[in-house]
Amino acid sequence: MSHKRNIEVCFTPATYEHFKNNDAIVVVVDILRATSAIVTAFMHGVKRIIPVGTLEEAKEYKSRGYMVAAERDGIVRDFADFGNSPYNFSPENVGGKEVCYSTTNGTHSIMMARESYRVLIGAYLNHQALVNYITKENRDLLILCAGWKGKFNLEDSLFAGALAETLIETGKFETICDSTLASIDLWNAANINLMAYIDKVAQRHRLAKNGLDDVIEYCHGFDMTNLIPVLKENFLVEISDF
């Protein structure tokens, strides 16, 4: 019997250097809202997404005629076409288009992981698709939580626990990583009533303060698509186009 692959969870990009493994698959997770929005964009026919870490880069793409989605602290930047809500990534807005995308935490994390074997975009929306793909690839996995400005956050860590637990249950993965075990314990505490648990999440309150919390339930909806966005060079494309 082949040996089991290891799962690690990095709770914040600030500690990524301690987890970096260029032979591993990395799933980047920013549930509220970047990775949920990216998956939604591919569900609605976006051609590709150009993730950039800085607003300066986003402005540069805008000046070259690209559609730009850009926010900081949840607020749409004045030069952008729209912000970070998955609802902005409608078929009318993004179908068949290239979109430049810059967010507070998510896009920075995507670019940070670019040297790894493969960078996948993860959300509840494509949870089972991730499980199927990762199981087939038979490589170690690192789940990179985008967190909040270098800090731990609950919503990404919960998803990491959900994904790690499902993969371990396949019998093909194990963990010797305390943060993976912690994320699974957190998930098992929360999933009894996930929406009630999410009420305590700081990002939920940041979004609510700005009237942007209408996406909370959507961003915690399981298995709405089989699409997996993947980083190819400097672009996000569908895994089938890799």
C-alpha cells in the first residue's frame, strides 16, 4: 500500500516561509471573500483572472484597458470597475473577459505560493471538486489561509478544517501538523450550526458595517461547482485549461 500524503495548514501568510514546500499542492483560501469570488467568476464564464498584490499594479492594468476588481478593507477602490463581492462577478460583468483582481489578503497569498507545484483556489463552492482533484494528484497538501492582514482568522481556518477532514477520511491523507488538527477541531465545533458560528467572525462584522454582508451564506454554500481555478504563470485559469 502506498504511503499516505501529509496535510499541513498555514493559518496566515505571515508564517508561510515555515510551511513552504515547492513539491506540494497549495490551496489558497480566502472565504470572505476573494477565493469565493474567484470561483464564482469562473462559474460565470470569466476567461482568466490576473491576481495582483498591489493597488499600483491594478491601476496599471486599468490604464491599459483591463476590467479591474479592487478593494481594500472591503471597500471598492475609486478607480476599479467593482469590488470583491461574488455577486459582482456575474455573467454580464465577467463572461468571456479577462479581469485584473486585487484584494486585501487573498491575491497576495496567491502570488506568495506561486513557486509551489500547483496553486489552486479553494472555497466551499468547489470543496468536493478540490477533494477529487487533490486525491488523484497524490501529493502533499498545504492549505494556505489568507487570514486578515497577516493575522489568523476564523473563516479560512474553518474551511481548512473541513477540507483536511474530508481528505483524511479518504484514507489517502494523514497529518502530523498541529495547525491541521486545530483546524479540524474548530470545524467540528462550528459545523453543528455553521451560520450561527460565523456570526462571531470579525470579517463578518467588518462587512456588515459597510453593508457588504449579504454574501455570508452564499460564501458558505457547499459544492456549487466542479470548477477549480489554478495559477498558470501569472494568471488564474480553469484547471481544464492548465
